[in-house]
Amino acid sequence: MYKFLIVGCGGSGGSTLAYMMDQLRSELAPYGITQIPAGWQFVHIDVPSAPDTKIDGVGNVREQGGTYISTAPHSGSYQVLDNAVSQWLGQGSAFGEFGTWAPREAEKITVPLTYGAGQMRAVGRIITLARARDVYDGLARAYQQLNTVETNTQMAEVARALPGVGRFNPEEKPLVLVVSSMAGGAGASMALDVCRLLALVPGVDPDLVGVFMVAPDAFDELPESARGGVRANALAMLGEIVATQTNAAEAHDITMLRALGLEVTPTGRPPFARVFPVGRYVGVEKTLFGDGSQKAVYRGLGRGLAALIASGSASGDYASFDLGNISDPTPAHPDYLGWGAANPIPWGSFGFASLSLGRDRYRHYAAQRLARIAVDRLRTGHLQPGNTSSGVDQLRSLADSQWSRVTSSIGLPTGVGVGGLNQEQVAQWFTQGAFGRQEADNTARQIVDQNVAPFVPMPAGRAEQWTPTLQRFLIDRAPTLRTAAAEGAYRWAFTWAQQLHDRVLYQVQEASELFGLSYAREVLERVERLIREELAPRLGDLAGFSGPDLAQIPPSFLAEISTMKGGIVNGQGLVERLCDIMRVQLTDLVYSRAADLAGGVLQSLVSEVIAPLQATLSNSIGVLDNAVQTPPVASGLANVGTDQYGLWPSESDQIVPERFDVAENEILLTPSAGFGTQFENDVRMAVSTGERVSTLEDARVVAARAVTSGYWPVAEGATAPGGLLTVQANWRPAIFNRDPMTGQPLTPSHGRYELHVAPRELVGRALAFVSRPGESFEAFCSLSLRDYALGTDIPSSELPRRRADLVSKFNETLTRALPLISLDADAVTAIHSTQPQYRYKFSAIPFEHIRDLVGELRAVIDGRSNVASEVGQAFDKALSTADHLTRIDVFGSYRNYSPLTFDALLKPVAQQWAGTPAQGRLQFWAHRRSRPLPASLPVSDAERQAMIAGWYIGQMTGQLRFPDAPFNSPVEVWDPDDRRWLPFPNPLLTPPSEFRGQSYDWLPAVLESQLLAISRAHEVPVMSSLKPYRRLRRMYDSNELHPERGLGRVAGELELAAWIETGRTPSGIPSRIPGDTLEERAANARTWVEQIRTFTAGSFIPPARQGESSGPYGAILNRRHAASTPIFRDLAPDIVTVTDRLLELVDAAEQRARTGTSAAPVNAEGLASGSSGRNASATNVPEVPDAGFGAF
């Protein structure tokens, strides 16, 4: 089990991460894990100030426990943002890295930036750069969270609980996934900068970073107006990705980030290990994935990545084989892409499918069906099938029939519905039920025993002598007795109020379970009327009973002692008779005080308990009515779990809803067609007691009551969740100002309650009900794949048919697991000299030692075409005896192939460019590129410089020709093999009308348009569109595999030598260098190359040291200056380097020409760096210089 940091860029990244998190949560929940562990950190980065991911039934990343980082600028105006970034770049002397790709007229960018960049990658990148520090800080915090002690402890606990994740080793470095679109504006443009920022985070290993890119074809279902920039953005992104892979982009990225205040150290390697494109078609066969929608692609990718994270073996294989640069038996030929690159260029691919028992789907089916029954009973449980009376009449009739049981349960006398209560009935209820005679007598006895008996003057002498003494004693004691009686009544009333409250709550819950919410509300209304109209007035009468005067000798006792003659004989007996009489008097007094308090309690109960409960019931009825009436919306959840009532299966369904049997990349062994029958059997068994099996209808009712209440029988040591009714605030009647038990003061408060009957809550309890260990539902749902394959739950006669079905569906799973990106087979053959091959990786396959089944499954693999040889070994390695697994995950991929083989990236771009009218082509490319040319061309530094050298060699040897005005034809290069001119793309991405360097922007424009040639690479003959660029490079270095080195000599020397020696050109057109003799041609060639070098270095190379003067476009001093910069400046350092080398090459070629076939030594080392410059104005925007010697 590995730790992961998953970063989603833009809308595509956010949606994919939301699906991933939802899938993981659904997989963790059955094991009691309620949240995604901290060892799997999810971060969504996008422009809006708050996440705007909207997927029905799925929360966004932040709502599901992840982190959201907004890159929203402080102002919605691009011009304000541009000014702010320009200040930073000016302070960092980095305007030269900005001028040729940032919008040249900032005031014309009017799209509000609050929610994005309007599909303009250049604008999107500037938005990200402005918040680069915030993005870095957010990523650093998330990564640090992966390495805390608490995180490691939590991950270890998850590893023990979750099957298939493997053991957790806290010392393993975290893996990083970056998910983005290639085709968006802000999101796509930020992805590479996010990778750079990740590489700055201490501990992040770029070799463990994988980048998953959604290809432009995933957006094909959008209206054309909504995807105008999608394909052009993808084309620009392709170039920048490859430039990053070759490390050609590092210098630019470092300069920009340093200017923005970040400390960056060059590493000489890309900030990620591999790119994985994802599209709407799978495999070489180009089968549409699902319905081909963005949602399907995001969900499929999200589900697959979630499975990757949750499988320890799959994560390990991904790190070792997908990210690692393992030996490839058919590597890409670098002649087409990646020539001279120190880092590997091939991209990976990713596909996923699972073979599942599907019984987790049945779990949700059963829970949702039970939840629907519960909702229906809560809404209409008071209605009787077939009864034609109105709903109101049925409700009243039901309440009448249940009334005596209800009042008895609450502890009240029966009143409403059976006639009114008279005073005698209320008194009888109060003294025999509410406050029983024995309890009242005990209270009075305790008062007398504590306050009278020990202190009565002992009778002595004659009665008439003792009577005055006794009278004085009673007068003294009367206040104490009255207080004690009041306290006794208070204690009883306090306890009775609590008990009454609990009984009312219980009755509400029971009434709701039995006959629904309307019935429960009707019960409360009747209880309210009973209290208001019957009990409260009668209790007031009881409270008004004054009783005897405790300060006077009881009349009966006074009469008794008045008849005594002589002295008092039995004084103790006389005292006892007095106490007995006073106990009776005090009982009456306690009752009187208690009746007064009881009346107050009941009145408070009505306003402070019953009224809030009635409101809660009414609100809950509304919630359920809304849920039932709301039209269902496709759930979009990772599995079939949903809280939408309209999507739940009902008792009237003739067939199981289709959604329980459909998943784009999940193959089910248990068909949903049998769910209905299985449910009927399971629900009867689930509520049966002993040998008695309930009827189906009774079982539904009992199960629905259990789901509603949250209470059901459980095994020893377990508890049912409960949860129907919760108390949000305790009821404390104002008549109780203290707790009589503790003496603590009390603050009066009204009761506040919540009924948990929302669909989400009911289906949650239903899931808990069907997941009870050892019960019928769980026994079916928890069957393992191994037990399924062994047939432990079926007769042996059915096992062969089950095995055959398992083998067939395993084969289907392999098909569904094909990579989520389409491939051009001819391109693979051209570049890799082989047919496309598929690879598969497997999670644990629990069939080890089931030999016949293993043999059949292995035969399926061996029988599939184009499967890599190592797949069989991967299958054998995955075999296991695990007896708890219910799913096999299969991860499909191609071998690592060149980016040029993925037609989902290229063909859509070529089609749009070809179909774009002339007036729309400027808009096609406007603001798409978000880096200068060296950082955005899909070539290495070495190849870019070799093509530049070939560009000048071609002009000297008559093998390159420019079009004449009005420049409607292409620049062409001579092909000596076919003896014909090869056209470069025409029109160019940056056409001559947009050249600022009129005579010298041809070179950068032609190199930039290599992206167009790449987009057409699959046109027949395959790769022919790249031939002009390959020929351009080969004129300098004809080695197809790598830059010439060792004893080899670059082809440019031979090309120049042949021309210098004879003056003839391969094409037959004259060289642009005049000269009748060998010496003249060599000298003039040197002069021309020196002119180019001098002009370039003097006009476009920044000064070597700060403060030195430079040419007009050497040091770029301000934003206006940057906006007028010719794109030629991007290549100026290369041109200076190349011309230095060409001067040496001309000398060597001249020497070779003089000696004919002699082999003069040639320095074949890589091109050296160099620079020079001259003064430039620091105040005004200079004019673009003119070379003065024609186009070059």
C-alpha cells in the first residue's frame, strides 16, 4: 500500500479527482472506513475562487475531504493581471521569456478571469504564474501531510482493514499523480508549471510523478462553439510537453519561476516520469468508451486510478514498470521524435476494468428497495390498500383505533375519541397512574418521619395539659411541613416530566415506524387537545384543594384526646396516631402541590415539546414529499449508490433497473436480473425468528420499521445504530429552576428535535441493516470470488456452467481494460518497427490451486492477439489463495510508444486546421502557445540546433527556397533521394503577415509549424509530413539515431564541401552565396554566416553582465518592448551557437573540398554555447532591426 498525492488541474482534473474520491469512499465504507485516509491526499487547482465541479450525486474535491487551491487573480481584468506579472518579470529581468507568447495587446483580452482563461493557454498560464507561490505552498502542505506520524498510523490501520491493498511501508516514497486536460485554457496551461512546482517540494521524486492528460477527442461531443480552441490548445500542449521531456524547457521555466520569487535549482531532467494520454476511444480498434462523453472519460479514468491507488500490487507495478524506464524490446526510432534527447520521450497508456461478483451492487439494490419501502410507509403508512375512504378519514379512523394504546403508552388517561374526562376520572388517573398513591404516601411518610415524629412533645399528665403544648409545636412545624410537601411534589414532578418527555418521544418514533409521519402528527395533535381541553383544567381544580391546616391539631385527633379522662396512659401510641393522621393530611397536600406542578408541566409540554415535534414532523413530510416528486437525475456515483428516491427500485418494478447491471469498465458475474427474487428470500430470512419465516408482506413491514428506527436484533457485542429521532436541545420547563437531585441551577429551554428520515439517512440505515454480519443479505453479498469459483453456494451440477461463464467474462474484462487512448497501428509500425502490443497487470487473482480454472484463464490470455509475452507471467504472479476478495482488477496498457502514435492527439487537430478558412487561422493559433519557442517545440536542444544549421546549409547549397510575395506558397527543402522539393506546412501557424522580423522570422515560423506537420503524421504515407523537418536536420547531421559523435562526421560538412568544390547544388537552383571559385564560395559563405551571427548577436542577445549595453532586442526592458519582440529572438542564442559551429564547418568543408576525397578530421562534439551583444535603448521601444541582406 502506497501513499499518494493526487493533483487535479482545471475542470478535467477536478472532475476526475471527484470521481476517484467517490469511488474510494464507496470501497472504504463497507469496511467501516468513513473517510479517505490522509495518506491519499487530493488537491484540485483551478481558477474560480471556489470549486465549481458539478457532477450529479458526487461532491467536489473539497466537499469530499480534499484541498482546493484557487489561482483566481485579485482582479477579473487581464490587463491588471498582466501589469502585475510584468512588474515581477521586470524586477527579475525576465521580459525576454515573455514577449513572444504573451498577448501582445493586453487591452484586447476582455474575457473575465474570475472563472478561467476562455480557452487561451497563454492567458491561463499567466494566471497560474501570478499565483505560483500560493500553488507551491498548497502543494507543499499536502505533501507534508503525507509524512506525519498520524498519517502513517492511519494508513497502517487501513491496510489491515482493506483487502487487496497490501502491507503498508511508511518508508516508501509517495507516488504523485497529476491529472489535467491537454486541451483547456487555464487548467491545461498550468499542468507543466504544477509539475515544476511539485519538483521543488522537498521529498517529491520526479521519477515517481505520472501525468494523465485528457486528449482533445474527449471534447468532441461539445458544440463546436464550445470547443473552438480545444484542438489548437492540445497541439500547443503537445509541443510543450515534449520540450519539457527533452529538457529544452527547463531554462525558461526556471527563469520565470525565479523572477516570481521561487528558489529553483536546475536538475537536467523533466519534472515527471511519464505522460499518459486519455481519450474517448480505446485500443487500436478505436472502440468508443461508454457513450464517449467527457463524463464517461472522467469517470472511467477516475475509477481506474482509484483502483490503482487501492491495490498495493498494482501501485507497485505502476511505479516499477509504467513510470520506470524499463528495457523496451521495440523502442521508438528517434528519427521521428526525440532525436538528441537525453531523457526518454515515449508515453505510457492506461486502461482499467474489473471482474466483480457484482454483489456489492445487490447490496445497494436491497438497501435502496428497503429505503423506498420505508419512505412510502413514512408518507402513506396510514392508508389501507383497497380502502376507498379519504386519506383524512382513514387517518382519523386509525388514530381512533389506536388511541387507548397511545395514551396508555404515554401515561395519560384516555380522553379524545371516547368522550370527555370528568374531574373524578382525572383525579383517579392522577392519584393512581401519574402519581400513584403508594408513591405519594411514601413521600408523606418520609416528611412526617423526618419532621414530626422525632420532635412531637411526648404526651404526659392530663390531655388538656398536653394539648396547648402540641398546638404550639404544630404551629412551629407547619411551615417546614408545607415546604417539605412542596419539595416532595417538586421532586416527583421533575422526574415525571422527564419520563413523560421520553414517553412522548418514544411514541413519536413508534407511531412513525408503524403508520407514518402523518399518523404521528395526528397523535400529537390529539395529545395536545387532551392536555389543553381535559387535563390542564382538571389538574387546576385538584391544585386548588386547600386541604387541612397543618398548624392546627387535626380535628379527629383533638376529639379523641378531649374524651380522655385522667392522665395519658399510652403516650407513644397517641403520637403514632397523630403521625398517621398527619401523613394523610400531607398526602393530600403533596397531591395538591403536585397537581399544580403537573398542570404546568403539561402546558409546557404542549408549547415546548409537542409544538416543536409537530413542526419537525411537518418538515419531514415536506422533505419526503419533495424527494418523491423530484425527477431523478443520473447519479454519476462511482457505484450504484444513490440517495435519489426516484432512482430506487420499487415493489412494482417488473425488472431490476438497468443501472444495476451497467458499468463501462466493470464486468459482473452476478447478473442483476436475479436481484428481485434474491431480495424476497433475503428479506424474509432477515426478519424471521426461530423457525417462523415471515410472509413477504409482513417481512417488508418489519424490515421497513427496522430501517426507519435504526433498531434491529444484533449479535452479542454489536449495537444497532438507531438514529430516527435525535434531541438537539433538551427540554427544561421554566417551572423547574434547579435539579432537585443535585441542587444545580437550571436554565429553561424549549426542546428541539430532528427526525432523520431524509432519503440519504434512510438508505444509510438500510445499508447498515443489509450489512449485518451473518444475516441473509450479508451472507449473499460477502461471498468471495474463490468460494464462487469453488461453488460452495450451489449444487455441484451447476459448477461447470458457472466456470464457463467466469472464463467468458474474464475474456470480456481483458477487452474492457484496453488502454483509454486510441492508437494508429501504421504509426506504431513505422516508428517502433512492430505491431502494437497490449500489456496487462492484475490485482490478486484468488484462484491459485484451482488448476482447471487457472488453465482456462491462462488459455484466454494466450489466445488473444497482440498481447505482450510478459502478460502470462504477470497472470501467474497474481495468482493467490485469498478467500476474501470479491473483485479482480485488470490494468491494460500498450508498450510505451512515441507520442506520434496516438491518433487521438493528432487527427482532430489536423482535421480542424484543414477545415479552418483562411480568415479563421489567426484565431486558431492566437494565444495557444504559452512558452517561447525553445520551450514549446517538440524537439531537443540538439535537434533544434541541428535543424537551424540545416536551414542555413540548405540556403548555401541551394536546397532551401523561400516563396515569393504574396507568400501563398510554402517554404521548401530539397529531397535528394526522391529528387523533389518537400513543402513545409503552408499556411504557417504564424504566417508572414504576422512577422515582426520581416526578413528573418521565416526560420522560427517554419520550426513552430512542425506541430502542424506532426498533426498530419498519420496521413498516408505515414510520417511523410515530417520528412521536410527530418531532411532539414539531416542536411547538418544525417545520423538517424543520435547526434554524430566519435569518429563520425556531420553530413553538413559533406554538403558544404560538395558545393564549395564544384559550385553545383543538388537541386539545380543556384546557391544564395555567389562565387565562381572554390575560394570565393568559401569566403563568401563565411561572410554570410558571420553576417547572420553579427546581426543576431548584436540585435537579440542580452548583455553578458547587468549594466552592459545590448542591441535593440537584447535586453527587453519593459512590457511594451516585450510586446514588439520578433519571434526570431527566441532562437537567437541557438543561432549564435549554430553560426559559430557553421564557421568551423565551412573551414572544414573548404579543406575537404581542396583535398577532394581526403578525410579531414571533423569535430563532432555537441554545439557549444556562446553569446555577444551591443547597446540597446532603455527608454523607448526600438524599431525592429532589418538585417539588410535579405531573408535568411
